[in-house]
Amino acid sequence: MSGRERILGRVRRALADVPPDDPPYETAVARDYLRAHGERTVELLAENLTDYRATVHRCAAPEVPGLVTRLLAEHGSREVLVPPGLPAQWTAATDAVRVADRAVHTPHRLDRVDSVVTGCAVAIAETGTLVLDGSPDQGRRRISLVPDHHICVVRVPDQVVSSVPQALERLDPTRPLTWISGPSATSDIELDRVEGVHGPRLLEVILLG
């Protein structure tokens, strides 16, 4: 008897006493849980992003170029990676060399880029999470994972939702989704926190609106 046959046999024995007309799991389990908690959406997003050690900035549309320029200068960025659909005015004032996102770029080339500026698809207030879906203003997934410094612009309140269920309604599951909750961080068995292992060590979020 193969492993597959043994597993299926156990499943059949476990279901032997289930009546044929028993309702399916999808209808038998109640789905009446709360979809959101509270109304302080943008404020809660800022609080949770800060709690995850991201740096949060707020500004109006005309202030974005100056703010991006200042953040890049403070980081000492000589090159900044820009997705093809990123609004050109966001990086127009910086002295850093703008590097276009190209498929031919290797991870080693991306690692030499100091910063990346992207938009986002949706931001989740309750979890302090930014979701990128590979749209033109966000670029390919790896450009938000390799450079050490990520500046992400969130349009508020349009791109902010309260909860994960509300975010899933807006997202296309067939797209390459990247979920970001603060800078890259991990802890070893002694709970020593190390940042930058799986992505940027510095995440700066601009709440635009």
C-alpha cells in the first residue's frame, strides 16, 4: 500500500460516521466575525507603523518632492531606484541618480542602489501593513526587498483600510503581493533582533493627503 492510499484510507475512516447530507464546511462554520475594529484608520496606521520601527511622515502633494529629496539626502543616497509608473515629480528635485527599474538588473546591481521610492496598493491600519502588488508605481517585488532604504508613499485616506478582510477585497490574488509590516527584521533563538536580513533596514512611509 502506498503512502497516498494509507492517507486516503484514514480520511475515509474519519468520515465514516458523517451523514451524506451533512452541510459542507463552508456553510457549517459561521463567518460572522467582525471585519474591522474602530474608526481611527489613518491615525491607527501611523501608530502601528511607528511601533514596527518605520518612520512616518505626513505631507500634502506639493510637499512630496522636497520631503523625498530631504530623506534621500539624510540617508546619503547616491542612487535611487524608481519604478516606471512612479510620478516623476516625486523624485524631480533630488540630486541622487535615478535608476530605472529594469528586468536585466541583477540582485548585485540592485544591492548597489542606496534607496528605492514606491507607491503602494493598500495600507492596513490594524496591522500596520503596506501591500505592494507590482503596479507601475510599485515595480517588481525585488526592488522593495534588496535596497537598504525604502520610501513608500501612501495616499490617504483612499489607500487606507481598517482590516485585512477589507484589504483582500481590493487586492487581486493573481498579482505578486508583497506585505510589509515595518523594516525587515528577524530574531534568533536568544531573541536578538537583527534588521535588514530579508529586506530594507530603513522603511520610511509618507502619508500623502
